[in-house]
Amino acid sequence: MASLMEELMINLETVNEQYGRLVELSMKKTPVIISADLETLSKITDDEQEIVTKINRLDKERQVNMQDIANVINTDVKSLKLVDLIEMLKNRPEEQKRLATVYDKLTDTIAQMKRVNEQNRMLIESSLEMVQFDMNVIQAYKAAPETANYNSGAYTSGTMMGGDMGVFDAKQ
């Protein structure tokens, strides 16, 4: 079981490193979103996707490792949590401390990731609202009223102020 615990700790440390890289990229993304630099945003998104792929692979390895540990201690893997493993390691304080430290670091990193992602989500929503506002202004310009020009028969001969532009429906 010692080697299984070692594999689990190495896996969790690697996952934490990858999430740390993801947090760094997400923090780089914030000013890019603000400046609307789509080329850089695309590059960052591609880099993020590579890291997410690695995290998914590591998560599958962790699931296999947790299944092996659950088999050794004769428990259901669905009910086995890291905090349970930390508690079970009370007779081995060095391993217990290492697993607890990795667990705490991973929890903090994921919380930081959530905060940065929420901030970026709000920025993107604001950007989309501005685009929608701009589209509404353009549509309102196209729907401007006729000018008040009348001919000798008292009929309007005015033209549309917005002119005749192509139709674009932003809501489609």
C-alpha cells in the first residue's frame, strides 16, 4: 500500500502543478480579455487546452490509483475520500503530513482557479453586453425616421436618415 500512496501523492502533486499553470494562464487572460486581443486569447486558450488534457489524463490515473487503494483496504472507492486516507495514515505521520499538504495545496489552487475564472467570465459577459449595445445602436441608426421634407402637394418627400443598409440580426 505504501507504493500506492506514493503514486497517489505524486499524482496529486503533478495535478496541482498543472492547475497552477492553468491559474497563471487564466491570470494572463484577464488583461487580454480587457484589451480584446483575440489572437493572444486564442493562443492562451490553446495552451489551456493542452494543460486540461494533461489534467484529464492524470485524473484517470488517480481514479485507477484510488480504486487500487480501495481494493487493498477493502472499501468502496465511491465512498473513499482523500480526507479518509489522511486519517488512515495517522500511524505514518510523514506520509500523512505530505498527503495533507498536497490536499490543502490542491484545494487552494482550485479555489484560486475558480476566482480567476469567475472574474474572466464577468469580463467576457461585459464585453458581450458592449457588443450587443453597439449592435443595438447600429440597428437604431438604420431605423431612424424620415426627414421632414415636403413637396408642393404637402406630401413627404423626405429620405430615411439612416439610409438603406443591409439587415443584420444580432440575436440569431
